[in-house]
Amino acid sequence: MTDGKPLKIAITGGIGSGKSYVCARLKAHGIDIYDCDAAAKRLMRSSATLKRQLRETVGDDVYVKGRLNKARMAQYLLASDDNARRIDGIVHPAVAQDFIRSGYDWMECAILFESGFDRLVDFIVCVDAPAEVRMRRVMERDGITAEKTAEWMGRQWPPEEVRRRSHFVIVNDGIADLDQQIATLLDKLNSIKDPKDPKALNDLTAPNTLKTQK
């Protein structure tokens, strides 16, 4: 992809945008992708340091017979925004370090900007779809109400802000040609010679060069 150090790339997007499906299509191209959500769950199960910090913060009952007590964790998280920030302050740094050590060049992260993980990558790809499409997908997938889905969506960053901060936008609305957009993305990324050269990224993100217009 480059002459020197590999480009670090993140896939992000709101709930129901189809990030995981896009990642599956990228994997068909031979690209291995680090899943931040799966990593967080794995580390909360396996990291002695993380388990100790969570017990000190939430209480010993956050683990029962060595297994994460999801109900207790959810209760703690929903009790206040401060509680959620405390858990983020424990889990996010652990995931960041795990990614750095992993050797992966790509990551999938739903809360890329909220977690600060955007600082770990050079290039950001946003997967997006109209709000009504995202809502329908989440309701069908999780079997929840429109009200609950809207609440979840409302907790995330506004999609227009995520698009603005991204270098490339993939429209995954079920109509636009997804494979063609992925092929365009990979062609452009393969053209980068030096990922640390600001001009290289600026050239790629010039208007109408990379971002797929909705």
C-alpha cells in the first residue's frame, strides 16, 4: 500500500449504518480488521488488570464466578454519565493499547471520535445510510421499538459531524453500489506512497475525489 509504514485506517459510522457488513466485504479483499467492540468484551473477560480496575470502580459483584455480570455493569453505566465516563476511562485505553500491539492496520470502531481512537489512525472511512434505513435495520436486527432505536441513535454523534471528520464516505443505503465504492476506496488508498505526507491525504480528500456524495 505504501513505500514505508502502513497506513492505519478506521471504519466508523452510526448504529445501523452497516459497518460490519462493509468490513465483511473488505475481508473478502483479504483485509483483516480489528473489531474494537469485540476487543473490549474480550479484554473485560481476560485482562487481569482490567478486571481489577472494574471491580474497584463498580464493585466486586461486577464479576460472578469470573464472568462479567452484564446486568450489574449496565445498571452502573445507566446510573449516571459520570459512571459511563469512568468505565470508558478504564476500557478505552486498554483497547487502544491492544490495537497498537495487535499489528492490525484497519480497525472497526463505532465510537471512533468519542473514544479518541481517531488519533490512532491516519485515514477514516465513514459508513452511512439515511436515518430511516438505519432505524429499520436496528429494529429488525434487535427486535426493539422505534422509540428505543431513536434513543440509541440520539446518544451517538450526529452523522453529519462524523461525515465531516472522515476522509471517505461509503453510502450503504441498499441502493448505491457498495462494491464499487469499496473498489474506489482501495484503489485510492493503494495510490498513497507516503502515509505521513499531508499532501498525499489532502490530494485524496479533495472535493469529489473520495467522498461519495449523497
